[in-house]
Amino acid sequence: GTLRRQAAKMVSCCCCKDDPNAENKKLKDELCNGPVKSRGCTDIFCIPIFAFAQVVFFIVTIAGVADGEPSKLYKPRDFQGAYCGVAENWNNGPNTENMPMQSYTMNVTSTVDTMMKQLVCSSIVSEALTEGAYPLLTTQAKRDEYLCECCLSPCSKCTGSLEVGGDLTSASGLKSTITARMTELTNPSAAADLFSPSGANGDMFSATDFWNEATKYFNSVCLPDCSTNYKSTLSRNYTYSPAPDDGLYPFWVLLNTSANTPTDIKNTIRSVFTFQAYDQSICPYSDPAYCVPFPGMEFGEVVGGSGYCTFQMAAEVAGAVGDAAAGALSSLGSTAFASAVTDSFGSLIGDMEETIPAFIVVSILSFIVGIVFLVLLRFFIGICVWIAVACTVFFFLLGGALLYVLSQQCAGADLLSTGTEAAVAVAVAGTTAASTAISGDEAVSEDMTGDGADYRGIQRYTKSGKPCVNWNTQTRMPGYTPTDYPDANLVNNYCRNPYNATDSYKGDTIWCVTSDTMVVWEECYPIGVILPECEDGYAIDDETHRDVILYCSYIVWGLGGLWVLVILCLVNRIRLAIALNKVAAQFLSNNPHTVLIPVVQAIVGIIWVLIWCLSATFLLSQVPADYTPTTAYATYAEAYGTTDTPGACNDKWPQGQVWKDTSCEVEGDVTKCYKCYPPRYIFDVRFAISFFVFLW
């Protein structure tokens, strides 16, 4: 009552007049002047500065709305960074306005690489290029280069021969093998054979390794819907050729164009490496190489409205390889792409923009919960505060106990069972000591050696806390009675390890018959043994690590003890704080209209947060056209960089990304295929100003 009267007086202090009650003056002064002593009229200076900041925020926001595109924070992107469902993409990218879904097509270069190498590096082609009176490669330097690129002779580029599915030693064998393998890729009706281990490509496309590397064999592209697949309209053709920066590219071109190339080899190159591709009205890329569907692959939307497609096996493929295998393989492909995608700050902001309705609903519900809590606070604040204080002490005890148990955990035992055993041991030891002290009886020795045959203590609980049954009356193990083992001291319900020297089997330690209907018998620990040594080793092998964890448990307990002392020293302050809150709650009950203040404040706060988040999405999405370079680079290291040096695409943060174009730029002897695309978002001065005003 005294504390509440003091609190009421302090709450009523609004003008800091002298208090005639000297006893309360010190407490009152702590609240009268607020957090800063000798406060002045600083608002006169703050108001115009704040107004100016709001004007700047308004200007920045208007500029952001004019230039930004928030949808770029969450819309799907293709392999070259173009946004799906956007008419104008960076660096004259494709018009994907009518292609809102991110789906997949075949990465022809990677998929056909093995067949190309099998052909170009075969014995029959090697003879045509390097042997005979008139080889196609006229200089020894070119012949050596070819042999090295094909790993037909030891060189620094190779660690052994290429594994491409076997050598081809005759023109007819080359034609039949390459034709069979490529037909499975170029003929949609042969999709079932492509994924069958008995097909011409063996297990190349049915093996787990292929699906684990799905990002290598598929391009992420923008398509109208997830139902677009190899069964859709295919009106364009694409003839494969190795990437211009591939070491075998000049030899492929030579075989394809030289008049001296053997007919079967040239005809095979020209006839079987042509693919059908989607029409440009379906697949917006001018280069049909990016629009070749993968036979046998269908797609379905991950989640309705997400804009992302995922892998599904066609019915004929599932029939050939089995539904279970088809599901497992397509799941691996989806997982490979999912692991390659990294969430960014920009995409998170975009997701937040899409979930604004949910944000509003949660805000309203939170406010209702807050009001209810405010009402209940009037009646239960004392209980809540003291429970919270008790919980802090409990967490110190629990944290120390967990660390202690972890340091003593045996190999093969889980943490919960180890903790239970320790808790039972502590409880039994405590109750036994208390009982002995109250009764005045002499403490019984709990000493035990070896397997416990000499144990004569009074432990009557198993290690998991189950009560023991009297040896004389137990009937669940009739062969273990005082009559059967007269020297084992089977008295009362104390744990023992009864056996004769001639017994074939005996317990490893003391035990007893339990009263648990599900557990007939269980081992015991002597009273006072919290956790015994682990005969089969510890869960943490290193003794030093166990000791560190053990000492940490003591430290946590010590901190808990200090915290208890702090609480004891602050009991009056805690009681005063409770009284203050009770007075405040009483004031609200007497003046219910004041509840409108937090209501209005919360509504204004929510509206302000929503306005700022919306403006922030416009500002974040304003990535300048020159943020990343538009030129091409000869190597991936130039574009992306190394572990020590950033590349041209990611020399600033947020970083751009790298993609490889099939239409490479050639400058003299240098072929440049690697290009950049910008990040989804950037942080600039405009966003910094907006964020500063938001925090203010």
C-alpha cells in the first residue's frame, strides 16, 4: 500500500514542484526531470530539421516512384538476368512481358559435350586429322594441340584419357553410335530411351550424378507457362556447334567445312546435331540455342502464383524407368536448382511487398492481443513479474545442467536420458540425505567395487527413477530371491547384483526388479553417484573439450548465483516497479478514453511502416544501367574474379552475376563469352536518406 501511494504521487508529478513529503522527494526527483537533467527547449530546433527531412523524403520517394520497378525484387529471372514478365530488360534483353514463368530448356552445349568429344576424339577422326599422307591438320603444332585437347597424349590439360562412352574405330561405327545417341536427344518420341539405362546413352541421363548437376544441363528461361515442354510447338531449328572458346572448336569447324573430311564423318556432323526449338512467340530469345526443350521433361508450378516451375517426368519416361525412380530423379533436379538460388535482401523486400495484407492482419491481431494484455496486466502484473524473475533463475540452472550433462554424456546415449539419470541421482541423493538427517540414523556406506557384488547400500531407485520392488515379494523374476542368493544381501527393495561364481551370466552392475509394468528390471547407480564413468567412451571424445564444457556449466551456475544476489538486492525496486504499473493500469481503468492514444499511435505507426516499405521497394529496384559492364570477357575469372581479386561483374556490393553467352565476341585471337548481369537491388544515397527518415 505504501509503495502504491508513492507510485501514485510520482505519476501525478507533472510540473516538478517541491514535495513537502521529504521521504518521497528523492524518488520523485528521479522521474520529474525525465531521462535528461536540465532539459531545455530543444524542440524549436528539432521541428524545422524534422520538417526538412520529411520534405527530402518526399522528393526522394517521388523520384523513386518515377524510376523504380518493385516487381524486379521478386520476379523470376532467367540465366542471363532478364526478368520474366517484363517488357524492357537490361542491356536490350528479351521482351518477356508475356512470359511470366521461369522454366527450363536444354543447355545444348553441356548436354552434347560428351557426344562431341566422343566423335572428335575418336580413333577414326584422329586418323583423318593427324595421320596419312594428307592429314587435315597440316602442321605438327596443330596436331600436337589436337592430341592434347583430346587427351590422346599426356599434357598439362589432362589427368588421363577422356571418358566419353568408348572409342569409335570405324566410320560406320561412328555414324551408328553418334546417330543413336543424338537421336535420343533430338527426337522427342525417343524420350523414354534417353532416360533408360538400356538406351544408346546408357545411364548418362538416368544416373544420380546427372540430376545432381541439373544446373549444368538446363537453362533457366522465361516461358508463358509451366505446361510448355518438348510436346509444344517446335518451329525453329538449332544446329549445334561447340562454344567458340572450347579447345575442340577449331577442329569441329575443320571437320565440318573441309573438302577432305571423310564423307561419313562430315555427314554425321551435319545431320544428327540439329535440334528443334520453340517458336520465338513462346520462347523470347533470338538465339534458338536457348529454346531447345529437354526430351521427356515436363514441368509444374512450384506453388500457385509463385512464377517458378519445377521438374516432372513425362508419363512415357516414368513408364520406362518406373514411377519411383522418375520422382526421385526429378526431385534431385529441383533440389540442385533450389540449392543454387540464394535469397537476397531485395527478394526479401519483394516478398514483404507481396505479403502486405498478411502484415496488416497480423498488426491488427497483435494490437488486440496487446489491449487484452494491458487489461490483464492490471490484475496479474505482480504474478507476471515474479514468474519472469523466477524463470531467469531457472534458465541459469537449466543452462548449467545441460552443459554438465553434455560433458558427462556417454557414447550412444541421448542427452535427454543422460539428463534424466542425473536428475534422478541428484533427487535420490538429496531425499536420502534429508531422511537420514531427520531420523538421526547413521549413514549407510554406498561404496562399491567392480560389478557391485559387494554393494550393501540402500539405493531403491533405478537409474531412470523407477522404484524397486522388494526381493522377497517380487514374482516377475522368480529365480532371484534371498533363498536363491543367500550371500547377496537381497533385503528390502535395495539394488544389488546377485550371482554365483558358477553362473554363466551376471549383471555388469547393481540392479533391481522394477514396479514398472513395461520394464522388468533396470540397472542402478549407488546413491551419490550422479553420472558414472562411461565404459564405452563419451559422446564427446576429446577430454579437453569435455572439461571446458564442464567448467562452463560451473560458470553458468555461478552467474546464476550472482543473479540471485542481484535480485535480492533489487527486491524493493522490483516491488516499486510493480506498484507503478498497477497505478498506471488503474489510471487507464478510470480514464478509458486514454486507450485511444496507443490505438492512434499504432495505426499511424503501421501506416508509416507500410508507406516506407512501399517507397523502399521503388528505391531499391533502381539499378543504374551502368552498374555492371556490358562488355564480354574471355575467362570466368575475369568476369567473376578469384578468391583474392573481385571480377568485373562483382567488384561492388551488391554484386552482379556472370553468365556464358553462346554468341561469343571474337577480338583477334581472343574469344570472349562471359558476360555480366546486375543484381536485383542496390543501396544508394536516396535509400540511405529514406532509411534515416524512417528510423527518425
